[in-house]
Amino acid sequence: MNKKYLISIIGPTAIGKTALSIPIAQHFNTEIISCDSRQFYKEMKIGTAVPSSEELQAIKHHFIRNLSIHDDYNVGNFENDAINLLDQLYQNHHVVVLVGGSGLYVDALLKGLDDFPKVNPQIRKQLKSDLEKNGLIYLQEKLKKLDLETYQNIELQNTHRVIRALEICIGTSQPYSCFLKKSAKNRNFIPIKIGLMADRNIIYDRINRRVDLMMQNGLLDEVIQLRNFEKLNALQTVGYKELFQYLNDEITLESAVEEIKKNTRRFAKRQLTWFRKDPEITWFDWKTDISAILESIHRQMENINKMKEYRS
């Protein structure tokens, strides 16, 4: 096998991507790259559902708790870092596994992103002022009018991402999403995309159970430790913003937990909207036996090799 493959495991949050990635990585005797942008930060363990200690010990993972919430890091940084890492990994492995539900980060690695144009910094200042005066919902509705595709796909509770998308829309008079659709960059690997799916009620139930488990495992204590940094971009995300609201006496704890569940369900819906547009994904029910998924992966590799021989 002289080709290099990147097996990308995607799907909505709480569907079981990590649990699937471990045996696949073990089968190919390889390593795992995480592209879950929330799991990059070492201070955010419980609320981001990072792999367990047992899972991390079973297979070497990359981009898990490798940054601090104080670090300035974005999708462009990840693209560069992940490509450099893959160049190293492919020296010893023909296959690497990619896992995560951050569609933008998956696309950045598989296809590449065009450079975003520079925009007037006053636009961001004005958007932050609008946020303080009118709230996040005002900015979300503004994004919905200017770029419906981005509105449907990003984490709307993340003020940093909403503002970033808006400043591009306003500063270029073009949708933020149009900069994600240009021709793909050449990569030195072939992606094989595996998606996990379940009935919506099952996904929502798994999300609700996961949030309850996070609370039992000390999510509130984790957020309390981060309270002095709640304005940082990394913490503008589901599971943290809602509990900051509770700590600031804006809502009850019960309401905060329900908001986490609701916002996570909405995020899962946007994830599915993003991934369903990709015809290259081979979808499996979340309970599918690992042997059937591995059989599909090997079949795709064989077809790719046959196509190469035919063209040569």
C-alpha cells in the first residue's frame, strides 16, 4: 500500500465517534488527529467531552488539550499544524485517523481554506459594541440575513465565531461561506470519509444524558475555576456560557443545564446540515459493527488502487 489515506470519522456530537476511532486506529496500527476545536484547550476537559484516560492510552492522540484558553488559535493555525503533523506521521504510517465534529476544521484539513481578506478593524469594534448593546441574538439575526449558510452551520453561541463571520461579510460585501468554497488545495493523502448517524430522538437522548453526566462529573466546578476568564474566545461556547450566566445570577442552575442541552441539540442539528451536503461520506448507523465499517474502508481503498492502475 503506497498511497496515504486519512480516514475521517464525522457525525453529530455524542454519536460515538471517539469509540469508533479507537478500534479503527488499532486495526491500522496508526494514530489519531482530533479536529474538535473545543478539545484543544487543557483547561476545558469536562465540558468538551475529551477522550477518557483509557482511550488516550489506547492510541496516541494529537490536538487534545494541547493549548491554553489564553492562546490565540484559529482554523488557519490548525490547518498548518495538522498538515505538518501529517507529513511526519506518513513517514511511518500509510493511514491516519481524523476524528471530530467541527465541520469547518475537517474541511480545512481535507480541502484547505483560502486566505481571508483583511477588513477594517473598526468593523469588529462596532460589532462588539452591538453585542454589548443589543445582545448575541441581534448579531445572530444579522448573520442570518447576510449569510444563511454560515448561520446554519456554525456554533451560534460562540460570539467570537459569529463576530468573525460578520466582519468578513460586512468588510467584503460577500458571504463568509464563499471563502470556504474555493477549489480544494492539493493534499498528499486520500480522504476516506466515514459518518455515524442515528435517529434524531436517539441523538438528542444521548446529548441529554451526556450533559447530565458532565454535571455529575464536576462541570460546574470546572466553570467556576474559569470564571475570571469568561470573556476569552475559547470559553464562548456551549456548556460554559450557560453556567457563567448561572454564576452571574442571570438564570437558575436548572435553567442553565436545560440551556446547555438545548444549545447542544441545536449544534448537533447544524453539524448534520453541514455534513449531509458532502456526497463523499459513507454513512453508517451508530450501532453498526466495526467489522462492517472496516470492510467498507478496505473496499474503498481497493477501488482507489484499481482506479489508479486503470489510469496508468
